[in-house]
Amino acid sequence: MPYKEYFEAASEGLIVVDRGGSILEVNRQVERLFGYSPKELVGEPIELLLPTALRERHRKHVEDYFAAPRTRAMGIGLSLAGRRKDGSEFPIEIGLTYARGTSRGHLVVAAVTDISQRLALETEARRAETVITLGTFAAGIAHDLNNPLQVIRSRSELVLESPPSTPACELNEDLATIHRQAERASRIIEGFLELSRQREKAVAPLDINQLVENTLLLIGEQMRKTGIAVRTELDGGVAQIMGDATALERVLINLLSNARDAMPQGGAVTIVSREPSDSPGWLHLTIADTGPGISPDALKRIFDLLYTTKQSGTGLGLWMSRRIIQEHNGRIEVQSELGRGTTFTIKLPAAGASD
């Protein structure tokens, strides 16, 4: 098949770009994907097809790519987005093919695929999985609730049956126990409701450092009051990520709350953001505490549903945190040693880092 026929017949949107980042040629699929006619695109910078927040960084990426060109397949786990003529954004996968020494110079052919439908199907599959999971551990939730409710019932019966001459201090002790157990039951219910809620996620470019700062505004003072020093080492040059700020903030709050609970006598927490040189296109965020550490047996189960080492824990926080990070195409890992603290590492793909 002649080049031109193949170029136009391809199922992906094909964009030919020169080393200056200018569009030289597009096929019909590009017009369908982005809403621009070929005449509107030829001669324009490739950044025209990117979200505004990513354009400046992408110009530098084009320079770096031509300095060390390579062919790569679709996706590789990154969160990429395109921007249509009407300003709307949509998720894409991009494959790059380097063409050296053509009659038009060194070129790159980008193959673009709209993955909106696939992501929607994956989201529905995850929701279905969540519903099934909720059914399987509903009995566990009922069991966990039964324990504090039994204490509440027995202690309240004692209070009700106490003679009028009962000293106030004894009654106050029973009432305090009832209050603690009611709070525990409430936390279990809140965790269950949060897990079952299907909130529409607001995915947008995010500054991970700003997300950390916002989270510390919410929980930092509580940590300082309990004698925990919080230190940050945030790399101001890290790339943005594509994510849901509310969901990721929940992960950070959960990890910091766990660190606080592990150090009731005080300690230190260090939060570091960086782009590791051995993992281009990824951001790493570590949260390290100086607490007592986690036993090897507990470490194996720490992300398991309903597993907790806290008397008042629900076993939902870390399970939910890992699920949120996975939904952002990332990973969360933990390292710990008894007596030497615990470090959680969140690994997230940079937005458009390799398109």
C-alpha cells in the first residue's frame, strides 16, 4: 500500500512533527479526534493539541526527545491528555516513531488514540468490583460494629440500673466508655459510607507540592500539638500530574494520620517530592516517620481490606489509599523496620511527560 493511502487509512490519528515541534502533516483521524482541519494544523506547534497547563513543559520535552530520540509504544502507563478545538480535553495514548534523515529532515510520527471509552469501561468494571467487594465484607463490618455496640449496651444498662446513691465518678467512667465506643462505631460507619460512595472524580493537572501544602494546612497543626515535627523537601521543578485533588488529599491525610497515631509521644515526619533519575516520567512522594515501625507479619497485610493493628481502626484507610493510587495509574509501597520507622512511597505518572 502506498504511503499516502496507509497514512490516511490508519485507525489512529497520525501527526508528523519536525524537530522544531511544528506539525507537517496529519491524517483524517486527527480531524475527527481534535476538530481541526489539516489546513488549520499544518505549520502550527504540536502544543496546540495539548492542555494549556502542559504546553510550556512539552516544548522542552520536544528538545530533549530529538537530542536522544527513540521509538516507543503506546501508553507505557502515563496519564496523557489532548485538547480539542472547542477547548475540551480527553484522555489519549500516544506512540512515537522516529524517522531519521527523511527528505524533510529528522521527523517524529505520533500515533494518537482516544481512550475515553476504554477508561469509561474500566471505571465501570472497577465500580462493579467495588460493589462485589462491599458485599463480601459487609459481614465483617457488621462484626466490627457488633463489638462496640455490645459494650455500649452493657454499660448503658449498668448506668440505668445504678441506684441514685452511685458516686458520680463511677457513672462518669461508664459514660466515657459509652462515648468512646460510640465514636468507634461512628468511624466504622463513616468509612463504610465513604467507600461505597461513587463520587464523580474531577481529574485535572495538579501540582503535587501544592497538594502536600494544602494537606498540611488541614492536619499539620494537629501533628505539631502532639509533638511531631513535620519537615518537607519539595522539589519545585517536579512535573504536574493528572489527578483528583480530593481523592489524593484523602490518601495523604490517611498516611499522615497513621504516622501521628504511631507516635503518641512525639517524633518526626519527613515528606519528600522528587523526579527520580532512574524513572523518567514519574514522580515519587515519600512520607517517612520515626515511629516504632511495623512488624514483618503486619507489613505483609497492611493494605488488606479490614486489616488493622489499631484498637479503634477500621481497616479501610490503607486499602482505600492503595485503590485511589491505582486508579491514578500509580503505585504505593511501604518499607518499615521495627524500631526504625516507616516510609510510604507514592509513585505517580507525570502528566504528558512522554507524549
